[in-house]
Amino acid sequence: MSRLHDGGLESITFGPDGLVPVVVQDRTTGEVLMVAFTTREMVVKTIESGQAWFWSRSRNEPWHKGATSGNYLNVIEIRRNCEENSLLYLADPVGPTCHTGAVSCFYRTLDGQGVVSSKPWSENADIRPGSLPWVHAIIEERKRAKPEGSYVAELLARGVDRIAKKVGEEAAEVIIAAKNRSHEELSNEMADLWFHTLVLLADAGMSPADVEAVLARRHK
């Protein structure tokens, strides 16, 4: 559920250059994705748009993450540290965060040789293409942008009753596929069911992480 607001922004201590550091964390996996700098104005733009805006120190201009690559960061929550001089963005990434194609900019460690292997986005076990967090991030982007011709945007616009009806229809198709004992048919119908349940979660302002938390509590 989105928790973006500017109630507390006035207490943040920006540096003499008007900047504060921002840590970006994947809210589903907990992985730290990147660190950047931002201004008060860019924080407001982040809150208003729901996507991460920073300040590029090298270009000395606003930086909308993903505007060029398409790898946006949909910001769900903003936190401040105890000294109120840095921020944490909890985000749903759309695509790899690092310009190298890695999931995170922190894909190397410091050791005797200084270089360690990186893990590309497509090989990440949690947010690989086709995974639930990956699909959820795309749905959230469609929800935000409302592109013309988007099935997701149209479905969300029709409201919870229509979405819930689709979930019911797809659940019935899954039952039929299971009784037909066809792996291919069952996989296809289950994909449709999962997709529409993710749309239902997005409509409620929730994500797969909310369901995962319940499952984790049930595990004993």
C-alpha cells in the first residue's frame, strides 16, 4: 500500500548544496538497489508522481530514474533516518536498477582482488522476468501511467467488482484444466489466475509481499 506523503519533509536537514543521500531498497526482496542524492523539490516530485526522482550531481539537473532506460523505480514508501539527514525509498523496480543490467548497483564486493561477479536482472531468483514481483511491478506501472490500450489500466478503471469477477472466471478455468490433466493447459490457466489476482492486489493497494508476510507468519 502506498505511503507517500510530505508530512515530515520540513524536518529533513539538506546539505549546504541542497542535497541529501537516498538509499533505495527493493520493498519485496529487501535488497539495496542504489544510492543517489536528491533535493527537496525532487522528493516532492517523487511523492507526486510515485516514481523516483533524484538530482544528478554530474549533470547538475533533475534525474527521473528510468526515463531513458524504462527501468523505473515505483516508490511505495519514504522513510527518514534518526538524524533526519538521509532518506530511504522502498520501491518496486521495473527492470534492473543498475546501468550494467545488474539487479543492484552493489553487485561487487571489496576483497583482495577487488572484483567479484555480478548477477544480471534475468538471473535473479526473486525478481526475474515472469516472477510475481516482476509482474506486480509492471501492473503498478500500468496503474500509475494508465497508457492507452492497456488491459491492466482498463481493468483497474472498471473497479473491484469487474476484477473480482475475472478472478472467479479464471479460478473456474483452473479447475477445469486440472481435471483435464493437461500440464500445458493448467500452466496457462494458472498464469491467468495469478495475473488477475495480482491486479486485484494492486487495486487494493497491496503487493505479493503482503501475502508473503501472512504465509511467513503461518509457517511453524
